[in-house]
Amino acid sequence: MKPVILAVTNDIVNDRRIFRIGTSLQQAGYPLLVVGRRQRLSLALSGFPFASRRFRLIFKQGFLFYATFNIRLFIFLLFHRASLLVANDLDTLLPVYLISQIKKIPLIYDTHEFFTGVPEVENRPMVKKVWLGIEKRIFPKLDHVTTVNGSIARLYCNMYNVQVCVIRNLSLRHKAKPLPHEELQLPGGKKMIILQGTGINLGRGAEEAVLAMEFCDDVILFIVGDGNALPKLRQQVADLNLDQKVRFISTLPYSKMMRYTASSALGISLDKPDYLNFKLSLPNKLFDYIQAGIPVLVSNLPEVAGIVREYKLGEVISSHKPREIADRINAMVHDQEKQKIWRQNARKAAQKLCWEEEEKKLIAFYKQICPLKK
């Protein structure tokens, strides 16, 4: 059987959705090839579970990056055989769509977010015009589309009259062991709370979480991961002398990161509705918190709040005022009875809200489009 080729502009080493989907497809029997980018500091792919190809590009961002990547991807696909093509996000869709038409190969478009609603596009009218133009010309012609949650699926369905299958970014079942107290180095009586992930970006509530620490005396905020908000967050910590209340941990291997998460009294996810993509988001970190079995404090966004309320995993806050966030944090970490209930509910939810369950939908979807040959 010819391979399924997945195309993505990310460095595939750090793309957990690609990793989970690729692993599930390969385990189901699909030969797989993932095409992405290689950056100067990219980790080696030794031990990666499926075949891959990463392009080295002179340009790292902006128009020239996307133009050269799309040209390289088009040429690569033109000379490689495939049984199925998968375009991940709008920035790979054009070359993959053109090749699918030229070579008569079925195509799946997996949109990981509401692409034209991210701030990098929303705040730049000409950039948005280009991406939206590509989307409007191709999306209505697509037969097979997946996305990460119901809100984004409904929006695209209404815009383009195309059915969209929801494959959520759920975490694998994971029983993480908390880190030893001496490794965390928490002062006596202090509790740890966590904000984690690879997308700690501006406008997603991290700034307010740091400011809230000015009003918290019994907790230390661990910010674990990376993102474009980190320089501002470090400056806030320095300006407000919060170095004893906020700690920064660089990006860690997933299993080690989850040990920090499991050690926490609370996981926070405070995305703001300032951009449509943020408003409709369902971030990975929520499901990591669930797998770690910890309570959560989340902002009142439809997808995130819906999960927390349905499974009674913690609390939802509508305000982004630092003092109000701090008051809620202080109350949650000290309420031992509710802590116990929230943790019990998280352990139950972890059995349902996991990739092992979600991948069943993924495999069924792929088999309808590209049946496995016996």
C-alpha cells in the first residue's frame, strides 16, 4: 500500500497532534510519511515511530517562508506516491490540494484551529486577505475535513456548507507520579499551581496569571513550557519582585512535564476571547491537567468551560482581573473537600477524555476514505 502523507509547516518533533495521529494510523496498519520543517535547533528524529522528511529552509517566517515551504512541498508531493494526502492547517492546503487534483489522490484537510482568527493573521489585513482568499477558493470543494472541536466545526460548516468531523486533541492516558518535594523546593506550607504547554502566548491569560500572584501568599506559580509571552512574563516578574512566587521551567519531555503537573494543587487555563480562535479554543493543557488528576481554573470560553462544567473538574471564571483571579485561586487551593471531589472527578473523566477513545473515531474516518488493503 502506498503511504499516507501528512504535511505540516511545524517542526514535527514538537507537534503532539501530528505525533498522536501518526502513531494511531501506523498502529492501525497505514504506512505513513510525515513532511514538515527542520529548524536550526530542531531535535533529532532518532526513535521517531514513523517515516518523516523535514525541509531545511533559508527563511524562518513570513511570506518568503510560506512561499518556499509550499513550493518545496508541491515539488516533493509531485514526485512521491501516496494513497492519501493530509493537509494540516491552511498553510499547507494549497499545494496538497493541487497535487490531489493533479494525481487524483483523496485529500483530508485537518484544521487545528480557526486559522484566519489567530492574532498573527487577524491583526494584518493583507495577510488575512491572502489566507482567506485561499480558504474561500478551496474549502467549499473539500470532501473530507476534520478539526479539533465542535465550535470550530460548526463555524466552518456554516461558512462553507461542508461537513466537518471533530477529532479532539485529547491526551493519552497517563499516570504521572508527582515529583519529590525536595526537587520542587517548595517553602513550607506553599502550594504549587501550574500553567503549562507549548503555546504560552500573548493574549492567552498568562500575563494576568502572573499579575494575580501579587495577591497570593500561599502558592507558587510554575510556568512550564514555551511561547511568545515569556519575555513579557519575565519582565512582569522582575518589575513586581515576584521571583519568589513565579518560576519558569523550560520545555520538558512530556513525561517529565506531567510529573510537574501531577504535583500541582491547580492547573490554570485563562485564554481570553479577544480573538475568535482563542474564544473557540480547546487547549491541550486542559486534557493534560485531567490526565494528571488535578483541579482546574479556566476562563469562561464555550469549549473549555463546557468540559469543566460537564465533568465537574474545577471552576470557571469570567473575569481577567488579577485580584479576582487571585481570590479564586486562594479559595480553590485551600478548599480540601472540593479538592478531593475535583480530583476524583478528574480521574473518572481521564478514562473517557483520552486519545485511546478519540482515536477510534479517527481510524473509522480514515478507513471510510482510504480502506486498508488486506
